[in-house]
Amino acid sequence: METRFESDRPQYAHSEPGLRRRDLDPDPIKQFGNWFTAAIEAQIRDVNAMSLATASADGRPSVRIVLLKGFDHDGFVFFSN
């Protein structure tokens, strides 16, 4: 028996133009800063909480929630327990 979920999914309007390469800053750190600033201005709660994913040498993934403390062209600084 096949289970289908289409009827349970909300329909999303495509009122926004989407993500286009031409609209992005060629510098990925600057682009991240643009998105981060927009999230702060939108008053998104816990805007600096992020999922950080890595993989071991054998390819086993690991994901944890961390807090972003800062970023610049030298990298990102995270805090975690």
C-alpha cells in the first residue's frame, strides 16, 4: 500500500522571485552577512542558533546545534556546550 502526503502539505505561494545567482554577492561571507542582517531586522528569534554538520573520515555525518558568536573572512566562531 502506497502512502501519499500531498493532501496534507500546505500549498506555498510563489510570490517571491526566488534565489538568483545574479542577486547574490560574489563574496560568500558578505552574502552570509546580508542574510544574517536581514534575519536580525526581521526579528527572527535566536537568529544565531545554527545546525553545524560535519562528517568523520569514514563519511559518518554528525549534526549539532551551536550558537554563532561571530564571523569574518577568517571564519565562523561558534559556541556550544
